[in-house]
Amino acid sequence: MKSVSGFLIFLLALAACGGDAPGQSSSCQSQAECTDPAHPYCFAQTCVECDVDQACPADRPACDNETHTCGVCAGAVDCARFDDQGVCAPDGRCVDCASNLDCGVDVPRCEVAAGECSGCRSEDECARFADRPHCDARGRCVTCRDSADCPASAPICNTDTAQCGQCAKHDDCVSGICDLDGGTCIADGDVLHVKKGATGTSCTRGDPCAGVAQAYTKVAGSRKYIRVHAGTYDGASLSGKDFVLVGPGAVIRARPQTTVLALAQLGSVTVEGVELRGGRASAGDGGHGIEFCGSGTLTIRDARVVDNVSGVVTTCGSLIVRDSTLQENRLTAMEVSAAPGAEVTVERSTVSTNGDGIRVTRGGGKVTMSRSRIGGGFVGIDCADVSCHLVNNVFVGVGAGSSGFITNAVELSGGYPDQIEHNTIVDNKGPGILCKDGAAASTFRNNIVARNIVKAGESQVQGGACSHRYSLIWPGPLPTGDGNLSVEPKFQTDGFHLAPGSPGINAAAPAGTVNADIDGEHRPSSGADIGADEVVTAP
């Protein structure tokens, strides 16, 4: 700013000419004397338009040091004090924008005349944003407007956030099949389609086949996915080629005296979302829901296997059953026998009102069952010559209950160590746990075994090879073991969730390793509850 002496000389010269300097008005001793709105500041005893830049508006943001008038900006520094008008335009105003480059993703277009950012009108105005290249209906630059804008690695557009993400269900994908483990859509060209009443031969989405057997003839290479659309279809015998069959809303029924899906000479197969029904025969072979023999694994997910001779029968390979229901199968829900080392995994599934529950004879294999519910049938689970790991399950209503014929919720035999932990085994028509002769010495803990029908004087748990700790076993003799309780467990009306005041609350063994309960709710490492349920107190 110009010196005061220079400024006084300037004023004297101007006065001698008979006028006020531009931007200046009457003389003053203090700012209070500057009442003219156009000259509100007192500088060197004269009322002026501005004394510093901060006195100037955005359309004339810079204070001239000689004339003390507001003028144009010389650069962005003159506009820095304006939160929403930080750009110095070519005409000297401080504005929101001088070009599109000054605008952000929510309002990417610059209205130059107004100096304001506004919504986009074309994709070109979003091209500079690599992660948000699309112009949506609201004028924002976004990652996606619909799923067509998303890549295969994140194929679903969340229309609330305009972000691409993973698929969570099959109908999220144009192809009709989502890889639920990876969250990606299977390529449309790799999916064979089956629709009720269709007459197609290529089995594409636009030319679907009429049945599963017809689609299977087209399986080759990566084109191994079969999408069965809603409807009822005939079963099939399939061999030689691995495949993935997905059919939410579809029912596959057996032809008379046959298995619904007979699978042989295969590696790994997945059957998901379908109902397998009607293979139930009064006598003779066949009639199962699904039979499998392969070198790999049969995976059954989110399926219903109902009203067959046996639900699932495997004679080789491993088995995974997740989020499925096996119900009203005449002989067994699952009958598994295979080569040594094979594994059986059952998670979040329901096995109820079958002739038997699960019978596994594997010769050194391993059975893992968690967060599942077993009811009805002569036996809940029979692990013979395998290592049996049961965690967070409920067994209720197992056993025939006929006079002189006692069955068990859990039967264990063979020389392999077992793990039975955090299960609730109640109201069954026989002992809760039976460790048969020859069972490996194993210690079970944190289980509730109660109100099961046993002979007078017998315990709810039987077999000398197995010991119990921190378990609630009632009524009858209480096995020796740290932390065991003999008292009524007190359940809610559903028969397995612990009621307030239950003695099983906070009574589990210290230093637990099971970090969730049957419902998936958090289970602490210390102070946990006995049984399948963990009582979670609202904060």
C-alpha cells in the first residue's frame, strides 16, 4: 500500500483541482464518521471504499493501494478468502469456477458466464474422473448408473451410493448365476439355461432348453453352469463332466423308482437353490434325492431335499451341505461312506423327521457339523470310524421311543478323537451322547444334555471313553468333571435359547475358542454360556 505522506500529497493535489479522489469521500477522524455506504472506511483522515482486500466483494476482490477502490483479482491468492469462490476468472471476478476443471464430481460442469458449477449433461464432462466416469440423472459424475456400468469383479450397482459392488444373490446377475463366495457374476456365455416348456436347443438365455439332461449335454470347458429357472422338472443321471447347477424356485422330481439326481464319475459338483423331491419308493433300490460318487466334493447349498428314500447318499468323495433342509426322507437324511480321508461338512442346516438323521462311515475321515438343528429319526448323527466335530448344534426330538428300543441323539465309535462342544441336546428319546465301545478317549465341554429319556439310574451321557467338563447334564447321575452342573437348564419357549436366569449363563469353561453361537452372535472367550445359544445383552 502507498505511504501516508504520498497519499496526503495526492489528496492535496486533488483538492487543489476541486474534487475527491475516486473511491474517496469526506474527511474523517474515525471510521464512525464514514456514513456513506460507498465509502465506509477511514484511511489517512479520508473516507474510502476499502482499506484492505478483505473489505472488497467477490466480483471486485482486490483493494487498490493508491486509490483505495475495489478492483479485479490478479490471481487465486486474491480469492482464497472466499470459501465457494476461490477461482480468479479472466474478467477479474472471484468465482466458483472458470472452467469444468474447477468443478467436482457432484457438480462437474462450469457455467462460465455465471461462474458457478452445475450438474453434468453428458459423459464427456465426467471423463476426467477415472473412478466416476458416468453422468447420472441427477447431474453427478458417478461410478455407475446401473449394473451395466460395473466390471465383472464388482458387477452390481448400488443405486443409493452409485458404487459398484459384489453380487449377493443370483438374480443380481444378468447371467442368472452369482459366484456367492467371490461376489462376481458368472459370464453369460458360460451359463446354460433351462426353462419349463422351452423348445430351444442351444440352451442360451435367449434359447433355453427344456430340461436338465438336455442342458448337461452342452457342458464343456468353462460353460459348466446350469441355471434352472422356476418350474418343475424331471431328474437326471449325469456322469463324466463337472458342473454347477443353480435353481432358486425350481423343483426337480424323480421319475418312478429312480434317484432325482444320480451323479457318477465326477470331480466336483455344486447343487444350489433347488428342491429335490419325490424319489421316495416303498421298496427296492434307488429313489434317493441325490447320489454322488466322485474324486472331489459334492456341495449342496440352500437346497431342500425332501420325501425321498434317502436324502443324500455318497459313496466316494467329500460332501459339503450348507444352509439346506433335509426332511421326510424315509431311510436317512444323509448316508455317507467313502474312501479314507474324505470329509463331511454340515453348516447352518436343518435335518428333521427323517428315518435317520446322519450316518457317516468313512474309515478315517472327518465330520464337521456346526450351527445346525437335528430332530426326529432314530438317530441324530452316527459317526462310525471317523473323527466327529460337533459345535453349536441343537438336537431335539430324536429317537423312536418304542419300548425296548433305545436310540441316541449322538453316537460315536471308532478310534478317532472327537470334539463335542457348545451343543444343546434335549428332549430326545434316548441318551443324549453315547460313546460306544472302541470310541477314542475324548473330552467334551460346554454342552447342555438334558431331559432325554433314559432308563432309570442311567446318565444322560453314556460310554466310559468320553469325559465331560463345564456341561449341564440333568437329570440323573452327573459325570465327574470340572464345572459340571446338574440342574434344570431353563429355556425359552423354542426349547433351546436360554431363558433369563438360566444356570447355563456365564458357566462355560474359561478360555473358550468358539467365538460365535448357533445364531452367529458373538460368544466371548471367557464368561460364555453353556450350550448352543449365547445370551447377548443389549448395550
